[in-house]
Amino acid sequence: MGGTGKTFYQNESFWASDDVHILYPRFVMTRNIALFIATAIERVGRDKYGFADKWKLEYMRNDEIKLPVSADGTVDWAYMDNYMGHIIQGALTDIKALNDIL
């Protein structure tokens, strides 16, 4: 796939090459929510596009990113925040365990 559709969350200024599309949120979100959404975006790019058929900006505008919703049909921001919090906490616990045995 040649890195096509690779998605990163970056909360600091950076320089990107011409073939990198920078997406800015239209609202303030937590780090956890941004990481959840970045993963959702990457999955769409990975599953649909390859190196020969890059995920161009015009394709991105037409693709759907599925996010979890609450019972009332609204985006469930709290779920995304909590889910990524658990993932990050689990990773930190694993890293601590590895450091303890080294």
C-alpha cells in the first residue's frame, strides 16, 4: 500500500510534504477522541485505496467515516473518549510491565 491512507494525530505544528492532506477538526476535541477518529479515517483509506489509486482529497470528501452513535442517534463522543482512554491505559500498563522485567 505504500503508506497510503496512513493517519496520525498531531497536536503541535509540523511541516508536511505536498502529498500529505492535513485535516483540521471543526470543533475542539480531546486527544482521545482525535486518536479514535484518526484510526477510523485510516481504516477507510487502508481498505479502499492503494499506492496506485491514492486517497486523493476529492475522494476523501465523498467517503464516509463511521463513528459510534448513542441510542438517540447522535455521535457518541463520550464512548470514543472512554474507549481510547482504556486502550491507552492498557498500553501504559503493558509498557510498565515490560520495563519492570527488563
